[in-house]
Amino acid sequence: MMHETLERWGSQRAFILAVTGAAVGLGNIWRFPYITGENGGAAFLLLYVAFVALLGLPVMMAEIMIGRAGRRSPMQSLLQLANQAGATPHWRWLGWFGGVTVFLILSFYSVVSGWSIEYLVESVNGDFVGSTPAEIGAGFDAFLADPLRMTFNHTLFLLLTMSVVAAGVANGLEKLNNLMMPLLYLLLLVLVGYAATTDGFGTALAWLFRPDLSAVTPLVVMHAMGHAFFTLAVGACALMAYGAYMPDHQSLPRAAVAVAALDVTVALLAGIAIFSVVFSQGIDPGEGPGLMFVTLPIAFAELPWGQLWLGLFFLLLLMATWTSSINLAEPMVAGLQGVGLKRGQAAALVGVAVWLVGLLSVFSFSSLAEVHWIAGMNFFELVTTVPTELFLPVGGLLIAIFAAWVMPRDIALRALDAGPTGYRVWRTVVRYVSIPLTLVVLFSTLI
Ligand code: PFF
Ligand code: NA
């Protein structure tokens, strides 16, 4: 396994591509706009960017460092480094905790990616041609109410994901992604250009960038923190799994900053485009998970060749989510491989289990809609909230503690690869900013 995968990451570029593939996905284009909409706009955005800088980035480095220093699955890397540091072997459970977190995330990620498959097919069919905004909204509701169609797409997406994971050919997909993603960014820019011509544009900009700090509650802060981890793919040992294959002699901070900057930029472009439509059409910003699926067909319908662009957009979005979901599957698959399963077996087992749990999300829009698990949340609401906003920060906190307090200094220094000063700066930030900040936010919302 080591051999095959070490080869996979032979070049510096391949590593960056893989981490970018993991980071850019539904989090930027689907989750960021709707969660910003639900949390009132600019103040949330400001918090989210601050958390990316103060938590997401340093912890991303911590996570990749552990994988890079251990060069094994997250569980094995943590165990080995804990042994070297004379710390408790229980640290390896952090790898399994991450595995459970990404497992739950993947279960809804696959369902929502399935929505993109549906919309890709519908736009190619020309189903949106001549539709009014109201019809587009009603069409989305009708789709959600149809568990069979949703299950079909969820199944298809998971098959796509797990077959790449089983075959270990993610490298090819990431290279393809590298060619296609600039097109996605370009399309977002075109959308922003279109948005600038709508009468919702000014309102959207003010709403996104003029913060009203009185709107900030502990819960808003918690949502922003969770989203910072989610969008960067940090806190679940998924990047740790990739870090195992990062080549020597590559500066980790530089790679991490590049990925985070791109990730935030993509989210901002999507946000500007989507909220311009929201405000020019009088849609509720807090519309929820359907926001992107209602606004984008409306926006593209206004452009020449709109159906074509819309189809292309969903194709590219699908490619972006594909590389993210491959990353989501990795910790569990690597962990099961570590306990003796073959890669194909591990991928099949994880795939079937994720598929089953995903069905609970599928039916959350029809027969299970009113089945509340905790705090009045149905399964979809639960699984899109708790793993992201609680498990990722807790996982990130433990990862940060391990990298900055437990890991032997010389090993950590080498894994960061930013020189002694770079290391000292990183460690100071993690010890005295990232860790306390996460603790404060977690406690202030949970108590
Ligand atoms: N970063 C991905 C996105 O923004 O869509 C989602 C994600 C991937 C979250 C991997 C967590 C993870 F471990
Ligand atoms: Na992201």
C-alpha cells in the first residue's frame, strides 16, 4: 500500500492538487451560501474568514504534519508518533474519531452531490428553458419529494466515488480536475459579471461585506467555526491521510496558504453570484440547503446559451465534489486496510455502509421529514450540523494539541518544513491562539 501510494504522490504538484481537490467542493458553492444566508450575512462571513486564518490554516498544517511524519494511515501515524513521544497509544482513536466524522459527512455529501447529477441531466434536457423562478423553485421541491430519484443519484455518485477509491486512481482524476477547475472559476466569474447587471447586486455586496456585529450570537460563531473546518477539509484526519504522501522538501505553510486562499475565493464568488439573484428575485436568504439549486438555474436562464452553461456548471461542480468525496472516504478505508482488509474490500464495506446511512438523508425530505432526532432536527439537519460543527472542531482541537504539544519537536519541525522560525511561529499560533479559541467557542455554545 505504501509503495503504490508513495508513487501516487511523487511530485509536489500532485500533493497540492489532491489537497485542493479535497478542499474545493460543495462546501464552497452549496454550503457556504446557504449557511451564510441562514446566519445573516456579513458578520458571519467575517467570522468565517477569521476562523480560516486563525484556526483552519494552522490546524490544517498540524494535520498534514502528523500524516507526513508518520507516513501511514492516520491511526497508525498517530500511534507511532505517540510511541515516539512516550505518550499514550490511545491517540490512535483520534484517527477513528475522524473516520466516523467523515463517514457521516460523506453520507449526506453523496446525497447532495446526487442533486447535482439530477440538475446536470435536467439542464442537458433543457428542462429549465423558459421556466419562471417560481417554477424552478417548485421543481426543486418536487425532486426532493421523490425519494426514488434521489436514491438513484445518491447511488450513482457513491459508485463513482468508491470505484475510484477502490482502484486507487484518484491521481488521474485530480489531474483532470486541474484542467477543468479553472473553467469552473471562470464560470463563477461570468456569473458574478452577470450579477453585477442585476438590481440585487448592490444589496448583495452590502449584505455580504457590511457586517452588523449586533447579529452575532454564540451559535453564529459556532456555525462559522464549523464551516471553516469543513470547507478546508480539516479536523477529520482526511488531510492527515493525504499528508502521508507529501514529498520531502516542500514547504507545508506555502501549500496550505495557497489552498485556503483559493478555497475562500471560490466561496466568495459563489456567494456574490447567488445573493445577487436572491436579492433581485426577492428570495429568502435563509432559504436553506436548496438555495443554490433554486438561484443558479434562474441566473443562467438570463444568459445567452444559459442551459449549456448551467449544464457545464453542474458537471464541473460534480467533478469538484467527486475529489472531495474521495478524500472523505480515505480515513475509513485506510483504517480498515490497516486492520487487514484489502483496499477493494474496505472500499466496498465503507460504500455500502455510507449508502445505507445516506438513505436516511434521502428520506428526510419525504417520509422522515418530521422525524426529529435531537433538538428538533430531522436526520438530514442533524447529519449536516453535528459532524461538521461539533466533531470537526473537536477533532481539529485534538489534532492541534497532538501536533503542538505532544509530537517531538524535531519530528514536527521537519514535517512542517518551514525552518526553525517558521516552526516557532506556527507552534505559538496553535498553542496560544487556535487551541484556546476552539475551546472558548466550543464551551460557550455547549454550556
Ligand atoms: N472541503 C470539502 C468541501 O468544501 O466541500 C468537504 C470536506 C472534505 C470536509 C473532506 C471534510 C473533509 F474531511
Ligand atoms: Na471547501
